[in-house]
Amino acid sequence: MKIAKILNNNVVIALSENNQELVVMGRGLAFQKKVNEDIERDKIEKIFELRSNELISRLSELLSHIPISVMKVCDSMISVARNQLGELNENIYIALTDHCNYAIERQKKGLAISNTMMWEIQRLYPKEYQLGLEGLKRIEQELQVALPVDEAGFIALHFVNAQLTGDMPIVMETMTIMHEVMNIVKYHFNIEYQEDTLDYQRFVTHLKFFTHRMMSRKTVPNDDVSMHIVIKENYPLSWCCAEKISQFLLNKYQRELTDEERMFLVIHIERLRKKRHD
């Protein structure tokens, strides 16, 4: 394996015997090395074999300016996630590593970002959230940086995104379903969406993940019946709208909402409905 390009002392782009481009990482791997020289195999800590040249380029750029220790921790987090969740999109290497690196930098400066979707993430994506918590422990153990628990939610969303397929027909159908649901809410309450508001952005994010679950035939189980009753009694107008959405999805896509899914939908609809009267 020969060096094709040196990014820094720890990361190079290499060519395999089959002339395939690889991103190779290892502490001191390229120290006092030159292009076309062989890589010392005992210094190799990780080889990234990515199918996309664009991903290779983006990963190379990222690894050229972040600590190797951060990449190693994120790589171990991804390995654990793959064992529990199955195949993940290759972009997770870039997205998660970039996020964690900035989160660590922010924490060192005393800056923190609140995760406004924590409650939903914990209930809708418990496996991914648990992986996020384990990731925080790993970061603290390996890098001696204690990130706030909100970051477990952000990490969880990266794992959720990495499970979603990017096939164009599915992406297009997802967008269609989102548009249909948004129109039902819009015309039911005769509202115009304020796209720059946090409530709108939360609604869109929720619909995005819901439609992906719907396309993959995954459902959220009914965990807390008492909570469903409270939501239905307190927000009858929004519950009625959610019922209309549920009936529409059942008729067109043969997908019936669980009460848990309906409850989360009602919460978002109620925020939008109240905003209209503020």
C-alpha cells in the first residue's frame, strides 16, 4: 500500500494493490514520509474503504484538521452502533465525527446547545438514544471531556439519519407524504406556516422521521395510555386533525397510526395551532 497524498502526520490517502483509493489513519503514519512510499503496516490504526469518491474527499478534508483521538472514538461508536442497528450510511463517519468534534470544542469554551427534541428522541428512538449515552461515556473516558446529556440526543439523530435510505424513489415518496400531511393541517386550521419559527421546524423534523418509519414499516408502540388520554382531552381540536391524518394515511397508504404516534403528532399540531392565535 503506497501513499498517494499526505494530509497530515496521522492521515494519508493511499492506493491499494488494486489501485483503489483508501483513507488510512494511524498516529505518526506519515511522519517523515513522502508520496509513493510504502506505508508501515504496524502504524495503521484504521482503513476507510468508502465507495464514493466524494465521501473519500470529504472524509480526507475532515481528518486533515481534527485530532486523531476524536476520529478513533467516533469510529468505535459507529462500530457499536452497526452491531446493534445494522447497516449504516457511510456518511455517518463524516457527520458524526464533525458533530462530536465541534461539540467537544464548544464544551471546552463553555458553550452548550440545548436539544429541544430530547423527550421525543428518548421515546421514539430508545436504541439510538442509548447509543448516544454510551457515546458520551466513551468520549469522557477517552478524551476527558464531559458533554451535556443533550448531546446524546444529537448523536442519536445521527444514527437515525444513517439508517435512512437515500434511494430517490423513497426520498420522493417521503416528500410527497410530508407535503400531504402538512396540507391537511394547513387547510384544517386555515393557517399559513411561518417557516422561520422553531415550532414549524420541529414539525417538519418530526414528519421527516415519521415518514421514514412509515416507509420502512416501523411503528412506535403504545407505551403510556394515560398520557394519550390526557393529550386527547386537553387538545381536542388538534386530536381531531390528527384523526383526519390517520384516516388519510390508512386509506391511501394502508398505514394506521398507533396512539403513541398520534399523540406526538397532536403535540406538534397544537403548537402550530396556538401560534396562529398568538
